Amino acid sequence: MKTKSLIAILIILIAFIGIYPVCYSLSKYGSRGEEVKQIQSKLKAWGYYNGGVDGIYGSNTFEAVKKFQRKNGLSVDGIAGQKTLAALGINSSSSSSSSGGSSSSNNTDLNLLSKLVNAEARGEPYKGMVAVAASVLNRVANPKFPNTIAGVIYQSGAYTCVSDGQINLEGTSQSRKAAQDAINGWDPTSGCIYYFNPNTATSSWIWSRPQVMTIGKHIFCK
């Protein structure tokens, strides 16, 4: 009897899975549609892709996705699955169409900003951590930069932590709190969009920016 019951349960489970498949989006070679356009647009803005934004997942898009994955410590398979889409700041079509789409987007932004703060401002005073997060949001609001948190953070050459892979480290409770404070409106920098550590900066250009204030080891600039 027990064996028959187990078999019956397995049959029900298999049937259930068949009726309700795993509902997250996945774009790959040959895919078409709006999500592919989003992928192409972001990769193009960040310098990974130089083709047309046509919504067709062809060889150029495939190679650009691989380049993005390699740069950001993801599995390099050329498939824009859940983790790659999250790193791109794109909600899957199933998530965005649900009632929780906006909340999911907000949570993704907070997680990514928290990782950036942890990687760029670890060891800084709390105000300095909030300042780094605020400078990212100031870029989002500036028409010279991408208009999303993911777009700003993953813009080619923008942040050292993306180049060296530290962006893939999980944020801490403190970095998450600092990111949330910045999202809630606290900007200790008074609108700065750049910062640098004068002890380690190698770019002569960054020294030419108008300096506004120093918080911890970082100088914040306009």
C-alpha cells in the first residue's frame, strides 16, 4: 500500500509540474521580444554590445552577454537567465507582470546598491557609506549617466569593484542600511556624482573635478 501511495503522489507531482512550469524568464540565442531589447539596450549603454537594438538574440547579443557574464563573475554560457537578468537590472517578464513586480525591482536595486557600498566603502564611517550610495543615485538622476542603478554601476569603467569582481560579494546589514538611507533621500554629498581616494587614485582627470567635501578617506566631487 505504501508503495502504491508513493507512486500516486509522484504521478500527481509530475502532473502538477507539467501544468505549472517554473515561471522565470530566460532569453537565449534565437529568442525574440521586448526582454531581448532590454538586454541589448543595457549592454549597448555599458559598452558590451555595438549592434542594433532589434529584439533578436543573435550572435552579437550572445557574445555580448558572455562578455558581461565573464566580467561580472557569472556563469559564462551566453544565456540571459535569472542571475544574468538580475545583474542587468532586468526583471523577468513573469515577475514584472505580477502584482509584486515593483517590489521585486526595488529589492533588486537595494541589493545591488548594498553590494556596491560594501565593495567601495567597506571600513568607511557610516556617513561615508551613505555618501557613496547617494552618489550613485545622483548619477541615476543625471542625464549624462544611465537612468537605472544597475546601469550606473555596470557602466563600463565606472567602478573598480566591478572590474575586480568585488561587486559580486554579498552586502552587509550595514551596507544595506546605508543604501536604504540613500534611497530614502539622505545625501551627505549635496549632489556629488564622483568620489575618489586621494591615496590610491591614479587618474589625473578625477583631480580636476570640483571638490565639495571629504568624508572618511573619500573626496566627493561634482
